[in-house]
Amino acid sequence: MKFTKTVKYNYKLTEETLEKDIDKFILLARKGNFSWDSKLDREGLRLIKGYFKILKDKLNEKEYEECKNCYEKLILFLFDASRGDDKADFGYEDLLATISNNFDYIIKDYFICLIKTCDIPRLADRVSNYASKLKDYGFYSDKEILLNSLKKEELARLEELMLIKIENMTKKEEDKQEILYFLLSLAEVQENKEKYMRLCERFRGVIEDSEVDELKEEYNEN
């Protein structure tokens, strides 16, 4: 994508589709094209904001399938880039906060797209992939959309399929642990203490017993 400046920045795709444009942007970012963007002309930041603006317009037009794929690529890439877990380094202390003063709104739009386009098995795949990338990040709208949009039996099936993905989890499998942490947070929002405690026990043998006990105490404190 390229932009021109008149009174404000206007964006024009340079690839055939928005998804391909985002793919190229991520590739260039990993090659170092936007390294230390914060110290230079902030072109990378403007492009990212431009993508999200286009996606919001497409979401308003109910183009859910395209939006789902594009949101997923951008969000997961930005999680890693913001933490320094990706080759791309934009040089911002907190990239997500620089992109938006409330990144939760972007997460909400992504999860709306997931609900609109995915059956429960595909939703379990996408949410698990998303959860595995969260690490230090936490949002409210992801859980809010799931709880407000799914029927009780659908939510139970979603959780069941996500739990299957973490079977035989080991200490080294941090991605699987992140999925379990997400399910814990979901149970906490539901105020389902029994489910929360049951999920905590799945960490036995994976993290220290003292850490499991601390997780349980956190629920009682909240």
C-alpha cells in the first residue's frame, strides 16, 4: 500500500487484494524496511493505521470473510512485533498502544468476524491460534463477544475442542499453556469458580504446584 498526503493521508493498495497487500507489508517489515520507524518518518505506523481504517470500512459493509483473514494476519503479526518476537522492529516502546489508544476495539471487530464466518470447529482453531499468541496481552472484548454470541452448548463445544488441543501439554509448550490461560480467563469472566478450579488443575506437572495454587488464590481474591 502507498499513501499520498493532501489535507490528510489517502491510501491506495499496491497489490491485487487487501490481504495480499498486508502479506507484502509484513514481508517488507521483516526485511527491515520499517526498522526504527519511530525515529524516522513513521511510514510503517501510518500504513498499519491505514489497513485498520480500510478494514473498519469493509466490516461496516459486512465483508466479514475478507476482514477475518486480514485482521488475523495483522493482529498476530503485531502481537509478535510489539513484543520483539518477530524480525520486524518498528522501534516503538508499545506498538499496540501507539496504533490505537484502545486496541480492544480492534480485537472486538476481529472476533465479530470470527463469529460471523466460523462454525464451532473452525472457531476453536482460530481462537486457539489467537490465544497462543497473547502471552503478556489481555483483552476483554474477545471473551465478551464469545460469551454474548454463542449459545451455552456452542460455548461448551468450543471449550472442549480447545482443551483437546492442549492434551499432553508439557512445560516447554508455552503456546498450549497460553490457550489454557485464555480458557481460565473465560471461566473467570463467567464467574464459574468450579470450571476455573478444574482448569487450574490441568497445569499440574506443567508449572510449579505453587504457581497453580497462586492461580487458584487469584480467583478467590477477585
